[in-house]
Amino acid sequence: MPVIPVIIESLDHEGRGVAHYDDKTLFIDGALPGERVEYSVYRKKPTFAFAQMTRLLRESFTRVQPRCPHFGVCGGCSLQHMDASAQVAAKQRILENNLWHIGRVRPEQLLAPIHGPSWGYRHRARVSARYVEKKGGVLVGFHERKSSFIADMHQCEVMPPRMSRLIDPLRELIGRLSRPDRIPQIEIALGDDVDVLVLRVMEPLTPSDEDALRAFADQYTIQWWLQSKGPDTVHAFYPLNSPALCYRLAEFAIEMPFSPTEFTQVNPFVNQVLVRRALGLLDPQPGERIADLFCGLGNFTLPIARRGAEVVGFEGSAALVARASANSAHNGLSQRTTFQTANLFEVTEESYAAWGRFDKLLIDPPRDGAIELVKAISGEMPQRIVYISCNPATLARDANVLVHTKGYRLASACIANMFPHTAHVESIALFER
């Protein structure tokens, strides 16, 4: 049966083209909005199907030549074939569509999208390492698309050039170690003053292995950390006199030390603007009491405190609470901040009330969102809530509760393009009473 060409209407949350044919929704890999394509279905369900584009009949004006030679094989990027500015516009539409179709809300104002460099932005990454005899040695890189295999990579355009250039030297280095088959991953954490590589080691290193790591660190100006088991086994190996791993929010005179396995934003350029935008929307004032929910290591807490407000940071991880408290002390803000360990996925009206009254809230949850938290908001309601999201679907679900149950209005929203060339949509929204 011949394939009937379809016209791509939009992008889905994974960067696939969306089309409709014969009462079925088609999600087509590699297709862009406005294009007319032929396709081959590889997975079929009663109301939708997943397909691969097989022929491009009409090309979108937003289609560009991918910059990375590994695009299409490596699973790290999904949108390099789309112009960077068009990616931002498409993500803004995804946010709007989710807010309306899931949350039944529309922002009163769409703010200008937050974006930064399109290439070399990724300062955090976890790459896999695997000895593959058929490939001639060790592979270092991201997984292939829809596969557990590691892509045969020699560069990565979304990493800073100094890190991209290390992929081949890392392949060669691991291949020379005594047990290359027992080195499953490398975590990359770049700070303002030092570049850290965390080597996952499943077997103890030999003295010659350690010498090889030291020589590599000296040649490429990096610091090695080692991890033998869980995150609590991570420790600095060489050189031990490297600067501390940290990033700075210069606008707020904040220096943020962190461990290479602790969560920090992948894109420091967009993070700087996101913090500025969040503080502008929240507008913290001296004397106000503000909650930073899912505070992490204090990325928003400390800038809010720097503006003079009293801030209570809540986080589910005791280790992150300890880190945030230490960072507050490091920046001389202990008198304006307190931190509490709390399971924010099980908040009730009673537990929320026990925290006391807040003038404003900042909420920055993981992908699952903050549904129990927003349901629990009660009593003397905060006048302003800034919600930072990494999943437009859960933001929309929670916005529905805030607007239609709690009496807030969605004053403004926009996306933050934290991950250019991927379908990931980060966003920020302001709710007011």
C-alpha cells in the first residue's frame, strides 16, 4: 500500500514532527513543521504511530545543515537540523500549547524567551565509556538514539571546545589502563576556575594507571576525581591543589561551591539570565519572608537573600540542604537564610501551614512538578509565585490548580532555552493574586 505524504503541523516534546492522517496522530522523526514528507511507521498504536521520515518532498525554511557529524546517530541532540532561533520559537509554542490544552490557562503576557549561546554551552555531562573490540578499542560518548550502544564519537559541538577535543584523548587513555572494561562512565563538571572529570572505577587502579591519569591531567589542565561506588565515594584524586569547583553569579556577588556530582544547571550562560529574570519577577524586598522550594544548593535562595529578604530553602536531600547552608555561610548570608529538609512531594495543608506565612514563593521542581505542594498552599496566600519548570506538561497541570482552584492569575510566562538543539523545554511563569 503506497504511503500518503503528510504535512507536519508542529513538534512534540521530543522534537519529532507531528502530523495527522486517517484519524491517527503521527510522530515522525527528522521532520520539521511545514514540511511535506513520506514516512515509514516503526511502531503502531490504535490512535497514534511513530515513524521515520523516508523522503522530504517540501523543505521548511527553518531546516539547516547539522553542525555535528554525529547528529542522527548520537542521542545527545535531536534538533540540530533546525535553525537555532526557530527552535526557540517552537519551544515557546510548545509551552503555550501545554498551558492551554492541559492547564486551560493562558499567560496574560508572553515574555521574551531566555536564550544564550547555541554551541559549546554544556558545562555538565555524563558520558559513557565502553571497550568495544569490533570498533577497535574504547568508545567515549553519549548513547546512540534509541539504543544502549555508545555512539562512535570524536567530537561534541554542544560541549565547550576544550572538552570536545578531549574525547579522542580520553578514548586512548582508557584503552591504555589495566582494566578498560571496568571504566563505565566519566562525569564532566566545569567550574569557573577548574575543569573536573570524575572517573567511575569498578576495579582499583594500578600504580601505572594512576601515573597515566596524572600525566593526562597535567597535559590537558583538568582535575581528576574518582568514584568507586555511590556518590558518597567521590573524591579528588589529582591534582589536589586545584582551585575549588564553583560558579559565580556576579550580578548578585554570589560564589557557589559545589561537588562534581551535585546538581547544577548544565548551561551557565542561560542560568545567569534565568536567575536575573526570576528575581525580577519575584521582586524580593527587605523584610519579606520568601520560600524557595526545591532550593538545591541555593542557586535562587542566595540571590533572593542578597536583595534583603528572609529566605527559607526547602529541599528533599539532606546533603543538598547541608551544601546550601554552607554556601550561604560562604557568601555571608546565614542571617537571612534557613534551610529545611522536607519531602515536597508529600506536602499537606497542615505541613504547609506549619512552615508559617510567606509573602512570596519560588518553586523549582524536577520533571514531576509540584502538584501536592500547589494543592497544599492555603491560609494567608502568598501574593506572588515564580514557578521554574523543566517540563511544560507538569507546569500546565500545576498552573490549572493555581489558577482555577487557588485564585491566582498567570501573569506572564516564557521559555528558557537551557538545552539548545534538544527538545527539552525549560520555562518560567509568574502567578499573582
